[in-house]
Amino acid sequence: METVLAMLTGLLVAAGAYLMLSGNLVRYILGLALLSNAANLVIFGAGRLTKANPPLIPEGMKEPLEGAANALPQALILTAIVIGFGLFCFALALAYRAYYALGTARMDSMRIAEPREDS
């Protein structure tokens, strides 16, 4: 299962990089979202994919049972999903504002917003 997850992560990274290299702002933002999801899958794979016991400590014991799942990668992924969604929404709002102000979503055409270089 880890091999399938690694291949899926590689596919998401490749698709995200391809979208980010295009000259369109919306495609760039979608590529950024794909890269953040690929990073989440890497963290998920680092936590091992096993059928383990929940990480609960039974009453009267001081440590979890043998073969308990690691809860840290799950918590990190949950936090990363929330932060990634917030970043995605903020980037979409910035892209909308840039399109409204400049009239284009092509990044090469947005260079009119930069100051001119005096030679």
C-alpha cells in the first residue's frame, strides 16, 4: 500500500508542478493546492499504514497497548488540511482581486503592475 501512496504522491507533485509552471494564475493556485495535498500524503505515509489499535490508554495502565496507532501524523495532517484550505481561499481571493484590477489572469500580462526599471 505504501508503494501506491508513494506513486500517488509523486503524481500529485508532478501535476502540481506542471500547473504552477503554466502562465495562468488560477492554474498556479490549483497547482499549489495539489502540492499541499501531496505533502499531506507524505506525512500520512510517514505514519505507516497499518491496522492498529486506537491510541487510547486503558484504565489502570500507564501506556497504550502494543500496536497502537501513532496519532501525531493524523493530527499534523488535520492541521495541514485546515491551513491549506485557508491558504487556498486567501489565494483565490487575491487572484479574483488581481483579475478585477488588471483584467487578466495571465501572469506575464500582470507585469504592468510592477514599477518600471530606469536604465
